[in-house]
Amino acid sequence: MPAPGERLPVDTPITKMGLTPPQIAKLSEAGKKITKGDLAQLTVGTVTPGAAKATLGDIEVIKSAFSGAVASSQPSEAGTNCCCTPCCCATAVTKPVAHVL
């Protein structure tokens, strides 16, 4: 785990990027295997082996999960102030969030 203020490694699973247990529960098995690096690569149109097994529906659920996390948090709690796309959040997340208020 990185020190406070340091970026999470690219191999950080999506389940460790600040989503709440109910948000994680909505993810498919393929969605739960996506990493921060996979999301960052999707931003530039590259489908990594980790993301290749995810369907468009899986990505939509991920987008929805992050939208809820960002919309219900303060920038200081989330460590970021991104819009609604998980790819943006993946590159901006600096530390996991224990819970989102």
C-alpha cells in the first residue's frame, strides 16, 4: 500500500479503489478483475488482456459504481474530483477510500 498522497500502483484491483461494499457487489466477476492500469489503458482506447473479458455491460456497471462514489463524496475524501468515468478516476486516485459518506 502506498504512503498517503502517493499514487496507487497500476495493478491495484478496482475493488481496492474506494468503492463501497454495495458498489463492489454490483460488479461482475470480470469487472472485479479489472485493475487501475486496465482502466487507464481503456482511456486511450487500448483493451488490455485484463479488460478483454469484460463486456460493455460490465464497463457500464463500473461507470455507474464510480459515478455514485464520486457524486456522493467530497474531493478530499475521494482524493480526486473527477467526472463520472472510471478511467479518469483510475488515473487520479491516489489512495483508497475506507468509505464514502
